[in-house]
Amino acid sequence: SSDYLVYCGKVGTGFNNSEVKRIFGMLQEAEVDTGLVTAKDSKGKAIRFTPVDLPLEVTVKFQETTKYGVFRIPSMVKENGVNQIHYDSNTIKAKPGQTDLKTLLEGLSRK
């Protein structure tokens, strides 16, 4: 087991534009230049790190990985058309564009 996070890509969330802008603002405000992630994205650009204290797991499937270890063509795994987001071993069913993020956003914090 390592003490480092491994960046493996990003996946569309299905949240509406208002929610995305709000989350992006919060994450950008907490962004740091150095952190636990030491990888590059699919274009070779260094990954910036935003520390959060919210253990969050999103189940995704992908076709392959790039030379940087980033997923190609990732997509969120859905069950009966609903996104599967796992938080503290519980499953949160997130309906695209209609998800109430209040509980998820409360876990974001600066370190």
C-alpha cells in the first residue's frame, strides 16, 4: 500500500451546469501546486491537486490506458440508468442533472 494517490483520469459526472460551476469554484479555491498526485493527464500536463476530506469512489469502466496511466474513454458505471457513486462504503444513486450535492459539498474543505 502506498501513501500516494494515483491520477487515472476524469469522467463526466452528469451534473447540471450550475452544480459544475459551483463545485469547480470550490475545488479551484482549494487547489495547491504540490500534493499527493504526481502524474500527468492524457496530454502530458501535470495534474494539480485539490485536497478534500471526502472519501468518494466513482465506479467507471474504460477501454484502455494512455502511456501516463490515464483511462481512455472512461464512463461512469450505471445501474438501471443511475450513476453509482460510493461514499464510505454506502452507494449514493446520482441522477444526472438532478443530484442534490449538498451532502457531498459539505465534505469539501481546505487543508
